[in-house]
Amino acid sequence: MSNKKNEDIEMRAAESGNDFEGEKDPFLGKPPSPSRPRRDSGLVAYIEKLDHSPGASILAYCLSSISMTVVNKYVVSGSSWNLNFFYLAVQSTVCTLAIVLSKHAGLLKNLAPLDATKARKWFPISLLLVGMIYTGAKALQFLSVPVYTIFKNLTIIVIAYGEVLWFGGSVTPLTLLSFGLMVLSSVVAAWADIQAAISGAHSVEASDALATLNAGYAWMGLNVVCSSSFVLGMRKVIKKMNFKDYDTMFYNNLLTIPVLVVCSLLVEDWSAENLARNFPEETRNKMIIGMVYSGLAAIFISYCSAWCIRVTSSTTYSMVGALNKLPIAISGLIFFDAPITFGSVTAIFIGFVSGLVYAWAKVRQKAQDVGILPTSNKPTMSASAQSNRDAANS
């Protein structure tokens, strides 16, 4: 989601790397005065060394994205869960508050001020984001983490051909190969899921299991459409707005809060009985902690994305994103008892290979100075725009 959570947008690695350099505009008051130098030079040296460590940045990015997916699945996987709009509103609120507090603390110095005109122009993009994160939450509620992760790859294909149709992009033969592998992995994953649902089950249980899977696939299809529309729409608008770094994340989360709150109040059941079903006493505290963490995880992923790009490269980041599909899928097998079958393992492997092929296609096109896949004239975007999508997709 938020969100949770990839390969669709090229980083603006050379522009700034992260958000901790230079004030662009005054926002929410002046930053606090610099603190006194630390006396513990050993600790400062260690932190400085860690800050420039490629291995640490890659590990932090992987852990943040995996934890985001696992926590989202944990919250929405309850059999009685039906408060998705409320959950997403909590995510957006926590993320917005974290950004504001970081600005007050002087950690974010490159954040644009809130502008009413920009907010009105950006609001349709935020509505698309609501559709993306809501359909993603519903799909994750009905599907296992491995299947959800594999099917998210289909979004890349839709975005690529949207770029071809509307922005004059191009798709290379190696990219087409990766797309074919993505489709194949999704077909194998669906087949394995259906076989696991109906094998050894009575007719009534098998029918219920198939109905659950069909609902998950329907929501997944809607998520692919909403995610693609969000990315393509954001690409069209973001350059006009001159958004950088955390600007898109701040506007997206702030503008979605009223929409999510209104939707929750209008369509969700706020009776005491339903709240008790959604937040059972034995797991209530864990669920609340998970909801708060999911909002903070969007910040963690955004920072770790920029950190990884700054100390490595956008190419390395793309490869890490492809490799990260495997541990995310495996985490679903470990934490949520997803069925481990030959078909499910094969689907995960094919999806993993498709991500590697896609990332390699990007590397080759960059080396040839043709452009960034899936288009040849695609403009770059800020790290926060990508990481905001990473959180939402997780």
C-alpha cells in the first residue's frame, strides 16, 4: 500500500539522491538551529560509514518492502475484516504526520510548501491512488502473498504499452521476453492456486475456495488498471508541478485522507459489533501497531530507495527490485501458510526470472543510450514518486 509496493519508473538518481540536502521552499516554519557537534566521534564515524554502505542500503530497502507486504497481509487477512477504507486512511494520516514532524525536526529540507492551486491540479492523481491502494488491499485480502506479488508484474506490461500509445515510447525484444515470462508466471500461479483450492476438498468447500479466488483475481485485475492509470497520470502531471523528492508523497497522502475518511463513514459498518469483529481482543494491539507501522513504512521505503540509489546506482536499484520479488513471495509461504506446491514454486521462479530479464533489458538500453525501458524517451522522476508506488504496491 500504500500503497505496499518497482520497475516502472526510473529514479532521478543524479538529481539529489535523497531529501536531506538544501531547502527548496519554506514549509511549516523554519527548521531548527543546528545542534551541537556530538562528542562521541566513534559513533559519528560509524553512522557515517553506515550511511555510505551499499550493502546496508540494499538490506534496508529489502527489509522495509518485505515488512510492508507482510504487515499489510496480516492486517487484512482476518476472515471478518471489512474496514479497508479506514485502514488506508490510517496509513495516509500516519505518513502525513511523519512527513510534517520530520520537516519540523529538520530532517526534510527539500519539501515544497502546500499550495492550493497545485493541490487542486494534483487531486485527480490522488483519486487514482485511492483506487490503486483500495483494490490492492482487497486483492491482498483474497489472494496469497506469492500470487499477489506475481500478478503485480502485469502492471508493468500495461504501463509499458500505455507509454507506447500516449507518450511515443518503444518496447524492445528483450522487454517483450520479460513480459511473456510475466504472463506465464501469472498463468502458472493461478493454475497452482486453483488446484490447491479444489484438491482434497468437498464440493461446498471447493466452491467457496474458488469463489474467494475469483474475487481476488477480479480485484487484482482492477488493481492493475488503477495502478497503471495512476502511474501514467502521474507521469503526465508531475513535470508540470515541478515536484521533487517527498513532494508527491506528501500531496498524495494529504489529499487522500478526506476521501478515505468520507468513504469509510459512508460505506463501512461502524457499529460496535463490527468493530469487535474487525479488532478481536486477542489481536487488537498487534493490529493497531501494524496499521501504524504500515503508514511509517511508506517513509522507510522512500528513504531506503533514495539511500540505495545514492550509494549504488539506479541500475543496481532496479536489479535489487527484481531480486526482491523472491523473498517477498517466500515471506508469504513462511508467515501465512500459503500452499507450497510444484506449481506455486514454479510460478515464483518464473516471476523472479521475468523480473531479472526486465531489469537486464533496462541496463542494456541504458548502456546503448537509447533510453529507459519501457520507453525510449521517458523522463525521469523523483525517488519519492517511485517509493510511494513501492509502498502502495507492497
